[in-house]
Amino acid sequence: MSRLCFLYGTVHARKTKSAYAIRNRFLKYHLSTMIMAPTTTHQDDISNYDYLIGKEENIFLTIKRQFSHMKLIIIDDAHLLSEVQVDQLLQVAISQNIAIICFGLRTDFRTSEFPGAKRLLEIAQVVKEIPTKCTCGNKALFNVRKENGKTTFSGTQIKTGQIITYEALCPKCYYHKVMQYKKLKESGIL
């Protein structure tokens, strides 16, 4: 029986690079594999992925009808999937005997869970953290959003189209950034 795996980390944990390395290892041994990603943030990345998953798409039916010959399916940014889609991935692993490896974030820039990540943490047979370092050298656990170079803790969970970057921080540095942000907001600067 194949399994559903969830490998999570903060931003800059080299998750996408790891996904491609695993894919290349499988291809080296002539085992069919592919990388998928949600259209939510990858609409313009069609050349980087073998298949883009629609927001309401039934992944189980798509894989059963089009990709049942695969031995491994890798999902990048799996935290952006719905809980139902994650359940469908487990169904694929069990009934179609296809290994599923999901890469993604555990939480957003406000330390709130993503629905897909929450469900993966609940049902994946293998769950493993990909460690990342904070700029101070400690283990990073959280992500911070920067818009036009300025740290922010407001806005929608998923945001695209602007000059947005993210930074991986340890709990101490994250808390420090939160406190700075609150002071600026209280003083009316933000």
C-alpha cells in the first residue's frame, strides 16, 4: 500500500527544490512521477509543474482518470488545498496504490493554520518537518509577510500580485516583529 506523506517547513525551507530532487530520483529509475500544484498561487507557473489543481477540483477523479499509471505524485504548496482535496489524496494512496508526497507550510504569516495543512497533519501516514534557520541562527518556526519591504500582520491569508516577500523566523524574532508592528500601529504610523 502506498502512503500519504506531508513534509512541511517555513518559507525558504527548499521544499520545491526537494520535490524536484525526489522527482528526478524516481525518473532516474524509470518510475513514473509528476509534480502538481494548486492554481491558487501558481496560475502563471504552468511550465514549472506537470499539472495544476483547480480550487474545487476532485483530485481523486482526476488522478484515477488521467494519471493512474503514476507511481508517485508530488504536490507542491499542498497547504493551499482544501480539506476535501486532502482526503481525496489519501483515497488515491489507498485505492490507486500511488504514493503521494505533499510539501507545504504548516501555518501562515499570522501563525494561523491553512485548511490543507491542518488536514494533512491529521491524516497523513508520514509527517516530517523540514528544518529551516532564522536569520539569528535559531530554528525557524514561523513566516512573516513583507509588503514593499515592510513587515505586516494584516491582510488575507493568501495574497498575490504585489511586491510580497516572506521571511522565516524563530519564535523570539517573530514575537519581536509582532511587538514592533503593534507599536507602529498604535502610534498611527501604519
